[in-house]
Amino acid sequence: MKLIKFFFTIIFFSLVFQINTSPVLADEPNQGSYNFKEQSGLSAAATGAGYEINDEKTIESYIGQIINIVLSVLGVVFLILIIYGGILWMTAAGNEEKVKKAKELITEALIGLVIVLAAYAISYFIISQLVNNSLNSNSTL
């Protein structure tokens, strides 16, 4: 019975959000495409501020993108686990076993989240150093 209520709740909310959304007609094919980089002025502002814009796709940038995606998904998973642990704790109704299970789940999810954040920081540092070193070595040739 609870599963059926949950299923209908999910269907209801998905229909509500589906009905309230409207398509965005930002790019009309007859007018040509909008090149954000060139026409927004951000490229000129970045160059004027002293930032170098590099559009080269290197293996380091692909690896960095893959690492960012994986760590982002893991961060979302651990955040969902923390929320689930909180729900378990709130619905424990004084049952000590359920409260203990919820506390353990929240603690383990927080530890996992800290590990993911540390991995993100370490990988960001290493990839940025690799990209900077490859840019510096290419500019001296």
C-alpha cells in the first residue's frame, strides 16, 4: 500500500512539473546561431583582465572533465544518503535501533562526502598543474 502511494505521489509531482514547464524558444533557426563566446563580450573582458583563453582540447582537459563528472555524481549520491538518513531518523518514532542505523548512515555518508571533496580538491590541483605545465611547455617551443 505504501509503495502504491509513493508511486502515485511521484507520478503526480512529475505531471505537475511537466505541465508547469514551457519550451524556451531562444534560438530561431532563421536568424542564425548565436556565438556566445564572440558576441557576449566575455572573451574581450577576460583578455582585458589578463586571462588567457585556451580552447585546445587536450587529454588532460578530457581527464579533468571525466573526474569532475564522476566526483559530482558521487557527491550527489552522498548528499542523497545524508537526506535519507535524516528521514530515517525523523521517522524512527523512538525506536533505538532505527535511530542508531540512521546515525551510522549519516556518519558514513558524511565521511564519504569529505573523501569525495578531498578527491575533488586533489584532482583539481593535479589537473590544473598538468594543464599549466603543458601550456608553458608549448609556449616555449
